[in-house]
Amino acid sequence: MANDVMLSVRHLKKYYKGGLIKALDDVNIDINEGDVVVVIGPSGSGKSTFLRSLNLLELPTSGEIIFEGVDITKKKVPDKNGKMVKLDLDEHRQKMGMVFQHFNLFPHKTILQNMTLAPVTLKKMGQEDAEAKARHLLERVGLPDRADAYPIQLSGGQKQRIAIVRALMMEPEIMLFDEPTSALDPEMIGEVLAVMKELAIKGMTMVVVTHEMGFAREVGNRVVFMADGQIVEQGSPSDIFDHPQSERLKDFLSKVL
Amino acid sequence: MNLISAAGFARTLKYWTMFRDGLICTVSLSFLTVLFGFIIALIVAIIRLSDFKPFRNIGVAEDGSQRTDFIGKLSQFNPLAFLATCYVEIIRATPMLVQLFIFYYIVFANNPFPRIMLFGFIRFERFMPGVVALSVNSGAYLSEIIRSGIQSIDGGQTEAARSLGLSSWQSMKLIVLPQAIKNILPAIANEFVTIIKESSITYTIGVQEIMYAVASIKGATFSIVEPLLIATAIYFCLTFPTSKIIAHFERKMSRGDKR
């Protein structure tokens, strides 16, 4: 199944104020199974908007997002008999895990409840199976003893690791990371990146918006440089970091490296 | 004749059972009002957040995408939410006294309530219109409290829930409402205090609450100052401890946040 297109984005546009502000201006990309796509760019370049559009937390003005063969920007889609049926966006979102800059753990639930809530509510697994899976994942990220703690008791790095495994509980096919380390103290960035790296090695398809150039170079197999709502340049990490073509990218790299 | 005299208090206190009855009436009126008001408010708040869009289908173009023109906007119209918003805005923009009279003299003109006595003295056919008018009024304010409670929850909470695949109603029920209701409990209790005070207005339609007792005693003894002062003391003794108890629980609950 390797190298099958999982997610393809066609002519994605997001306009504000009737087109005066173009947050996304005709973005096209194919994301293959197993890809680790790292999106970099100056702030305001549209990279977060792009990522948040992929699971429609941000509604695009126009364009298509085809996830496993279904255009999820549509309200109605043809079923296998060609009949138009209502698109169940929630069902597609279950297959797309997302990790946020500010973690967004549920403060009124324990860590274990944070992790089991969605899979149990959506009848993906029973309570006992979910708890067993949650404890196994907590073990994997080095937090087995925090199952009954509340989010407020955890450090930022711990919260973000929990947020990652909470998304993994739904067994997603793709993981979206929206600046996962930007709100962390410097000494906590490493522990979160380590979890993400392990995930990449295990073959998870990932799209990561980040300012961590070291991570982009080391873990990414494709790097996308965005500016002014457009993809300006993309390629392998060595293409982007060692042989930048456009002035915009050269300028950006001179500031961040 | 002195404005205030011991004899005046003595005369007034002969009618102490009227104050007792007034107190019972005020408390039951306020309690029923907050109860019904909260039910109305919860329904209104949920309606305003609901996804009821009967014209949804006309907004979907041939290829299944959402139209962005005028018809697309029209398809997003939620008539129930519109009516609920009208209700809240009209109630909030008109005086309580006007609403009370409208209910008593127009809505319940052919008074449908049975002529029975609650606790042996409260005239039900006057009491009930008072409860309904106060509840409808309080419901509008409480629904705004509920709405602000929901809006006070960080949008990231809903985004996280939706990104896990929960529906908008599941996110509301499991993630947003539990956090919101905890935040607004003190405000709801404060509304109870407000209602205790505002319920005095129902004496104008003959509900036998505390101010009705004042008017009756004034008629019997020809003194107004002493009954008024006693009524003031009763109101204060009702509301002051209530707000102190609320403040106590407010502190206790906010401590929970810092677990």
C-alpha cells in the first residue's frame, strides 16, 4: 500500500473579507501514505490555516480536499451506487488525529478519561479495551503513573504527549500537528519531538507545522515552504535546506537557521 | 404624631402572621420562578445553538458543494433560533411591570387557573400568573447566563472534541456544558437573589407576598413606616445570607480548579 495517495488537496483557497485577504491562495499537494510532510514558513504564511483546513476546522472558500477518495469539502457526496448522500464529516475526522499548539486537553476529565472518552462514546471500543489501550499508550510515552491525574497537574511537555496519545486512541490514519512545540518551555520540546519521531519511524502519515528546523530536516521526508498563502517551494529536506531555489526561502532560512 | 414609634411597631406586629404568610409566598414564588426560569433558559439556549436548518437542502449545489450566494446564506437560516433570540431581546428590552400586566390582564384575561388556596391562604389564580410572568422574564436573563457560560469555554475544547470525531451535540454535552455549568452556578444562584427582590412587584396583581402584607397592614393601622421597615428587614435577612452562602460555594469551587 506504500505510496498510495491518502490525501490530496486541489486548488484550496481561503479568503477573508471577500477576497481582500488571501490566507490560502490555490494550494495543491498530494500526501502519500507514510509521508512525513513538514510545513515551514514565516508567521502569517497560512501554514496553520492550511493544516486546520485538512480536517475542516477551517472551512475553505473553495477547493477540494480528497481524503481516501472522498471530497470532504462537499455537503453531499455520491455513494457507491452514484446516489448523492449526506457526507458524514465526523466519520472522516475520526481517521484524522490532530494535535494543537495549546494541547486542548479536557480539564474536567482525568488523563485516562481524556483518552477513552472519544473511542468509547463513538463505540469504537468498549470501556475496558479502551482503558487497556490507553494504559499501554501511556507506557509508551513514559507516563504510566499519570492515568488518574488531571491535566492541570501535568507540565506542558507531559500535556502535549497526552494530547498525542489521546489522538492515537482513535487509531487515525493520518496525524496533523499544529505547532505542537510552540507553547512549550525549551527543555520540554525534546520529549515531545521524541514521541513524534517514534511515530514517524513506525510509519504514521503525518503533516507537521513547526518552527523546529532540526526536526524538519531529521524526521521529515518532505518539506513544504509556504509564504503568502501559497506553497512556494517543496522537496526533500536536503533540497529545501541545502539547495533553496527561491529568494523567499533563502531569506527565511537566513533568519531561522 | 411621631414618624416612628414603639407603639407603631406594636400595632404593626399584631399583624405578624401577614408577614409570615408574605414570607412563605415570596420564597415559594421565587423558588418556582428560578426552577421554571432555568428550564425555559436551558431550552432557549439549546435552541439558539441548535443546528435546525429546514432550508439546508436548497443551499447544496448540483455537485454537492455548499452554495455561497444569497440562497446559500438563506439555507443556513434557523427559524427556531431566530424566534428564541426575539424572545430574549424583547423580554430584556421591556419593563418587568409591563410584562406582568400583559400576562395578568391579556394572556390570562380569562383566568384559566383554579380558584384554590395554596398553604391555606395563597390565591392560586393570582399566584400562578405571577409565577409565569416572572419565569418568562427570568428565563430570558438566565438563558443569557447559560450562553455566556458556554461562550466562556475556550474554542480549543470544541475543536479538540470535533477533531476526535465527536459530533457537535456530543462535544456540547460531554465537553462544553459540564465545564460551562460549573462556571455559571454562582450566577444562577445570584438570579435567585434577584428574583426574591423582584417578586415584590407581583403585589400589584394581588399576590400575597411581603409587600402585599405591608399594604394590608397600612390599611388596617394607618402607619406605613413601621411595616415598611419590617419588610426591608425581612428582605435583607432573606437575600444577604443567600448571597454569602453563594460566595462561599463560589470560593470552594474555584479552589477545585487549582487541583
